[in-house]
Amino acid sequence: MVPNVNLSFEEMWEKIIACDRTYDGLFFTAVKTTKIYCRPSCKSRKPKKRNVEFYHDINEVEKAGFRACKRCQPEVEQSPHIEIVRNTITFLINNYKQNLLLKDIADQIGLSPFYLERIFKQETAETPRTYLEKIRVDKAAHLLKCTDKTNLEICYEVGFQSTSNFYKLFRRLKNCSPSQYRKELQNEIH
């Protein structure tokens, strides 16, 4: 059974829109109108948001009456290292607020830091550290969107140790500052 990940509907929706391969196996996208379920990375045409349900377990989605997509074949394991990557991603998502070093992550997964980083980078094209930074920035963007918390409060809430690092990474990943991001969201609403 795949570990449960604490992702909101919106976060999972963003992952399927981005065809994010790193979430394959962590959850499945089920389309109510076609009764088909897919991996988050499936390249098939994206369904309407209102027709989507998410499941964390393949048995659960099949029990609900959905059948596997023939294009992405979600019931078939694609890499011998996928379980290591899944466990690492699950650990990062569930512990992103902590000050994590590669050694801490590797100890939790049960591998050497070098081996974990090599496998993770091979499968995701990024290191556990850069993946963790993306999670933190995504969580910060979600908080900017859904709360009235200040940028400073959000910075520390999502696990950044310094505001300068928070602002630098947010700008690099979202192409704007946290304040600009919030302002653009408010402009879209009005």
C-alpha cells in the first residue's frame, strides 16, 4: 500500500496539470465520466476539474469501479527505485516544516545520503533538497492564496530558516515575489 500524502485537492490538481511524474504512485486521478484512472504524469487529455476524484490506493480506486488507463498503465510499476522515491517524497511532504539535512532524509529512508541523492535525481531530475524547496514554495503560495498571514509568518511556517532564502527561492520558482504573487491573486479575483 502506498503511504498517504497530505496534499489538498488543489495541490493534486496542479500536479496532474503539470504531468508531474514524481507523484506517480502517491495518488491516482479518477475521471468520473470515463470511469478511468491514471497516474499524475499521464499525457492524455486533461479532464474537467469537476469530473475528477483522487485516490491514494490502487485497490481503493479499482473497488470504486474505475479501470486503468491504457496509455499510462498506472497498475504497472515503472522503475525499480520507485518505492524509494515514493517514500522520500512522502517523507518530504509530511515533514517539510522541519529543518532537514540530506543525512536526516537518508536516515529516514534507510540509505546513504549519496545513494539516495543519486537515485532521487535519476528518477526526478532533481535532488531531495530542491524538491523540498519546491514543496515549501508551493505551500507558501497556497498560504498566500488562502490566508491573511504575513510573508514573514508564512516563511517560517513552511520551514524556511531565513527570509532571504524564502524570497530568493519564491522568486526563482514563481517568477515574482510573495507580495506580487498575493497582489496578482487579488487582482484576478476582482
